Amino acid sequence: MPRSALLNVMVQAATKAGRSLARDFGEVQNLQVSMKGPGDYVSQADRKAEEIIYNELSKARPGYSFLMEESGTVKGSDDQHRWIIDPLDGTTNFLHGIPIFAVSIALERQGVLVAGLIYNPAMDELYTAERGGGAFLNDRRLRVAARRNLNDAVIGTGIPHLGRGDHGRYLVEQRNVMGEVSGIRRMGAAALDLAYVAAGRLDGFWEDALHPWDMAAGMLIIREAGGFVTDKAGGQDIFDTGGIVAGNEAIHAALLKTLKKPIKAAG
Ligand code: IPD
Ligand code: CA
Ligand code: CA
């Protein structure tokens, strides 16, 4: 299916940034053994990828505004359009030589998500969607998984860590979810987690304390693959709350319910 001019612009920017990340990722694996470690090197890789994306998109769509993880907000002359960009989602994986990371680009028009792209250069997987145009993985049409019973489901999540998130609350949620599902997965790249829900690889996903650039592209790709995405109260304050729950209609509803339960008695 031929891509639109808009999606072509996004793919061009993402794949150029992806080539840069793939080169740097190869180097990171060599730096694992260096005393200083690859920390600074990864930060440079992150910023370089964002600069590539910013330059490509600014050239193709002059005037659009930007919300980027590394450089923040850039207000353009056209305030109807806003790019939402995470140039490297899965930074810790990248730092540790784990090939689960992605470029994430979304476009908002008057506050509505109209295009989304998530690209994992390590696996050459390109997830795309335009509002009303369906969701695709390398041009193959995507549908969310058909499983309707939480007991058969594999659910993705993000686990808080040192200095991040509400550990107590998360442990209550995980305790309740683990007792009702076939498996829980923590991949380390929320944008890819959401893409995997759209591809039916994960039946559902939940996480707290995410940013718009982690979620925007995946939200549209899931919806265009027939899935449901809300905040943890079941509403649409996803960007403001940073909490997200996703899945097909049945799994999304069941996961929302389970996440609201108080802790089960030990057993
Ligand atoms: C992180 C990843 C991770 C999620 C974190 C995010 P980053 O994004 O998406 O899976 O659990 O909350 O910050 O920092 O690697 O772009
Ligand atoms: Ca991220
Ligand atoms: Ca990032």
C-alpha cells in the first residue's frame, strides 16, 4: 500500500536516525568493557538521533512545532501541528547492548494524533499508522490479538526502579495481575511495548509515569490496529497522568479492573 507524503517524510527521518543509532549501538557493545563505560557515548547517540530527526522534519514541514525528549519544546509558526519525538526509546537497553530500542515520532494536528511511527533499527521493524488509515508493520497490516480472556494473556509493563516511580503501588498491581495472566513481560522500551500490543505480540500493556513522547505514536498505532488505549482511570488524560492501559476491548477492560483491585491476601 503506497504511503502518504506525510508518512514518507516521517519514515525518511526515522530511518536516517535509525542508521545513526545502529552504528552507535555497534560501538556501545565495544564500550561495555571500558572503565568509563558507554554512558556519555549513549547520550551523544541520543542527541545525534534527535538532531537528525529535527532537521529532516523541519526541512519537510517548516513551521511545525516540536515536543522532543532531549531538546524540549520548540514553538513553530504553525501552532496547529506538533511533532512528538523520542529519538531513542529504550536508552538503558541501548546502554547495555540489548537490541530492544526504537525511534518514536508522532504528529498531532489541533491536538489530535494523526500519524505515528515506531522504528527498531536493530530488528528493522517499522510500525506506522495514520488516523483512519490502519496500522502496519513493514507494510503488513496489523490487528491486536484476539484473545479475550486475561488468563490466556501475556501482558507487558514497565517496572519502576531506583529513583523512579511508586514501588509500593506497582507491587500491588503486579501482585494482582500476575495471579490472573499467562505471563508478564518487561521489555524496557515503552514505545515498542505499545507497538507489540498493536502487532498482537502482547495482549495488553500498562505502565505509570510515562511521557507523551514514550506513548504518542504507540497510542495511534494501537487504535488503528483495533485496540483500546486509556489512562488508568479509563479516561483520556493519558499525557497529563502519564499512566496508560492498552489492549483489545476485552483485555483492556479486564486489565483496568484488575489494576484497581486492592492487594490480594498473600497466598
Ligand atoms: C523509557 C522506556 C522504559 C520506560 C521508562 C521510559 P527512555 O524511555 O520507555 O521502557 O519504563 O519509563 O522513560 O528513557 O529509554 O527514552
Ligand atoms: Ca522513552
Ligand atoms: Ca528517550
